[in-house]
Amino acid sequence: MAISKKIEVNLANSSFIRKMFEEGEQLRKIYGPDKVYDFTLGNPVNEPPEIFKQELKKLAEHPIPGMHRYMSNAGYSETRQAIAEVLAEQSGLAFNEQHVVMTAGAGGALNVVLKTLLDPGEEVIILIPYFVEYKFYIDNFGGVVKEVATNKDFQLDIDAISEAINEKTKAIIINSPNNPTGVIYSAESLDKLEQVLKAKEKQFSREIYVISDEPYAKIVYEDNTVPSIFKHIQNSIVVTSHSKDLALPGERIGYAAASPRINNIDLLMDGLVFCNRILGFVNAPALMQRLVTHLQRESVNIAEYQEKRDLLYNHLTDLGFKMIKPQGAFYLFPKNPIEDDNKFLETAKKYNILIVPGGGFGCPGYFRLSYCIDKKIIVNSLPAFTDLAKELGMKTN
Ligand code: PLP
């Protein structure tokens, strides 16, 4: 066998993603791209902000000597300084460039952080529903996944987290604004989490880290805000990227930043920089580092996402679908109106509606719609949802 048994199993377990993508392509060929309502992918269709293109042009016209060379494994000093400045403002803590490592996206940052923290057999808590890649990333370094439920509104279930912590717990990954629910964890719940972590750290005489995965931190609606994790949790590490806020997922640019309040922070940062190197990333893409240095306070147009959320959310709730109104990110996570997730998936497909079943996030009984797609496709999909609701005998509100 050419591949390891472990990869063979993981491949089989994640083949549904590829299958969904292929089905979408097939349907688009038959019906045309405007008549297939593909809500499966988190790959934004919008372009990066104009200022990104201006910066790119500037750099191309006035190249900096040596700009394509290796740099420190942590990344460019000026990029990390620009990030540290914003983190210091948000948290009130003494961040500087030493607390930031540039990475190949949030996915790269998660792998770097987990590689740095984990000894084989140590446990990492993830919260249901979760971003499916967490399981593979934890497994990459011999970690053990511990799944913990959230409450009925998908907020932190502090008691459940407390019960799940034991002498092997090394970290908990949280993701706010959340993929797939759109929920933002409140400042109060983060304070309660910190209380539990402090008590457990004392009980087990070891540190427990909160890895806060925040690629959607700038995609928030109305007057919602994302509390700075650094203000609330001592042992906190943020992993994030510009895949969503600047619409640059293909460019693989992000960072990991660790709280200045962590004991032995210098050693932790040395570990992160070393792991960025030995995982073979070496450093984050040089050109992108230069560009995002000047874009730390920029984002794509959030009003466009809010308009898309409202279009879908209002129509689906009118049809009788039940869901939490997302505070951020670009996903809806409605309850499945019928018992059987597979039957729902197949019935939706009859109307050219493609969704991801909640089982993909460890949360059967729900489904995810990703609305980072063309507004026209969302508008065109609304009558198809009406027909689907009719077939399922749903009672409209
Ligand atoms: N974390 C979450 C919750 C995500 O939804 C994604 C991407 O969809 C990532 C991490 C990875 O993002 P990146 O492109 O920065 O690796």
C-alpha cells in the first residue's frame, strides 16, 4: 500500500467534501452555473479591497531589493510590529513584534501552535459543532481529540468544558465568530471559562492554553463585537488569517500571536518560530507579508455579507426553518426540519440546493449554508427553498 493506514482512513472519512464539490460541478454543467445553488464552500467570491490592489501595484512598480529572499522564520519585523500595534490597542497589553509569528494562513498557524504545544497523548478540547480540520491537525502531532458540546444557543457550555478537563488536557480550541454557527462568544462566558481554567490548572499543576481561531473576527454584524481573548484569558494564543477579512485565501497569509501574560512566553515564541521552520513552511509568503503590513485596519465590505445573511435568514425563517441569527462569519446553521439528514440532503439536491450536513461538523440534525457566494445565486435560490419547504410540508411563519 502506497499510503499509510491512517491517511487511508482519514481520506475515506473526508471524501464527502470532494464528493459534494464534484456533484456541484456536475449539476452546473447540466443546469448552468446560475441555476445551481451551491452553499457548500467557504471560498469567498468577493475580490480583495481596492487598497490591496493598489499596494500590490506599488510594490510591483517599486520593488524592494531582496524582497523575494528568506527572512527570519517569524516573518518581517515591520509586519509583526503592525499587527502587535493593533493587538495592543484591542487588549491593552504590551504586545510587540516578539509576540507575533507570520504563518501560512490560520490553518498553518494552528499546525504550528499544536506542534509546539503537544506531547503525544495530550488532549485538546474542541467544541461541537467544529471546523472539521481541527481533528486532523490535532492528530498530526499525536494529540487526542476531546469533543465537547456547546449549549442550545451554541454558546460555551462551561460545565461541560470543566468536566472534560483532566490531567492530560493541554489546550482548548475555540472559534468565534464561529464556523458553522455564526455565534460570537460573549465576554462574560470567556471570563467564566478563565475561572474554570485557573481552577483546573491549579488542580492538575499544569498550564492549559486557549487557542482562539479567529479568521472571521472582522466579519461581524450590527453592533456585535468580538471580545479580545487576550483581555479575558491569560494563556491565550490567537491564530488567524486574511483569508476571509481581505478575501485572500489562496495567498496563505496569517499569523499566530501569543499573550504577553503567558509564563515563559519567550520560550513559547521560540517554539512557534522553530515549528514554523521544521513543518516546512519556513516562513509565511514574503510578498503577502509586505502587503498586509499596511492593511491591518482594512477589510472587505461587511455590509455585503450582512445583506446576504439577511436575504437568506429572513426567507428561511419565514418558511419555518429554525436557526440562531448569525452575529458574524458567513454561514447559517439551521436545524434540519426532518429526522433524516441524508434524506434532507437528497431532497434539497432535487431543487439544485447543495448544503453540508451537520454531521460534517460533529453535529447531526443541522445543516450548513455558506453565503459567501454571488448575491444573484442567493436571490435565485429563494424560490427553490420555498419549493423545498413545501415538499417537506413545513409550516410557514
Ligand atoms: N478556521 C476556521 C474556523 C475556518 O473556517 C477556516 C477556513 O475556512 C480556517 C480556520 C482556515 O483558514 P485559512 O485559510 O486561514 O487557513
